[in-house]
Amino acid sequence: MNFKKILIVAAHPDDDILGCGGTIAKYSSQQDIHFRIIFIAEGSTCRYSYDKIESIEALKEIKKRNTCAKSSLAVLNISDYKFYNLPCGRLDKTPLIDLGKIVENEIKAYQPDTIFTHSHRDVNNDHKLVFQAVLQATRPGAQNLVKRVYSFEILSSSEWGFIKNFKPNFFVSLDLEHVTAKTNALNEYTTEIKDFPFPRSSEGILTLAKRRGMQSASHYAEAFQLIREII
């Protein structure tokens, strides 16, 4: 992989692991590759009515989700991350220009050459809005050093866009140890994992890794869609 500074823009804590946890596991130990993960929304208060999203109970859920994220990223040896904690499931209440400015500011501060983010074909609307914000923030220009933008797939969202499916064209081959590390990292989110056949399960992760592996002549893989590349 020729990437040096990778920015992962995730809508919610656990999307980073679901989308590219295997890739992180494969490359995070290499000294010449650095990852930064930012989380736009907090991932929990969509379960609450709008007037309860700042309640004591909701704030406890947000804190717990952040703690799970930190533990999850520690499994993959990632220490560079940031939580913006905007209301989950309600990113449409935030002007798109403001979401784009968050990403723009991260790009200015971190200067990544590569960004991984959500697919515009996901069922989850927060995912779609984060994708659009990344597109807005990565418009090619003299001040923008981002050379590549990729979309990743999220189990329980990407595969449920039945009419317009996620269509990968870039694959990262994985070993079983990388898939296992991805699973172990996701298991830190104790409230988000369910039993198979629910997609966000240990067997679901392994099944998808095998499927993407078969598509790319590998035993296991993660799949992405290249949105654009400047060479």
C-alpha cells in the first residue's frame, strides 16, 4: 500500500471497524503508515426521542460508546482519534456545510493523502451525509493534498440498499489474523454485536471477508469503492 497518512471519516463509533478494521489491522503496525479516525456523530441517541438526547441517560450512553471506541481502537494499536459527538441519526439537522467544515479542518490539520469514508448507497442517512461532506471537503485544489477517496461498506447498512448496491472496485487482501483482529475490535462494542444471522456478528464479519476474498483471488479481503484518485 502506497498510502502514508490515512484519515478515516466515520459517522459513528464502530463504523470504522466495520468498514476497514481489517485494513487497519494489516497496516497499523507499519511505521510509515499512520491512521487518524474521526467520528462525526455519537452513535447512541437515535434510540431516544429528540427531547431526551441530552438527558442523563443519553449522555451516559454516549460516554459508554466513546469508551468502547477507545478500547476497540486499542486492539488495533490506534491512538489518534477524535469524537465530535453530533446527535446520532440527526445529522440532517446540521447544515451540510458545517459537516464539510469539520472534515476540511481535519484535512488542514492532518494533511492526509487518503480518506476512507462511507458509501452514498448506504441505507443509513448519517452515512450518506458524511459521504457528501467528505466529497465537499475534498474538492481537488491547490490547498487540498488528498489524492484518494474511498468508500467502505458497513454490515447492516450497505447490503440493505437493495436497489442501489455497494459496488467495490478496490480490494485489500487480508490474512485470518487481520479478520480476527477486526472481530476482536468490534466485540468491544458490547451493545452493537448480535448473534448470526444478524450482519454485525463474528460470523457475519468472517462471511463477508471470505466473500470479498473470493472476488479478489484471496482467502479474505475488505472491499472498497474508489471514488477518485489523482496521480
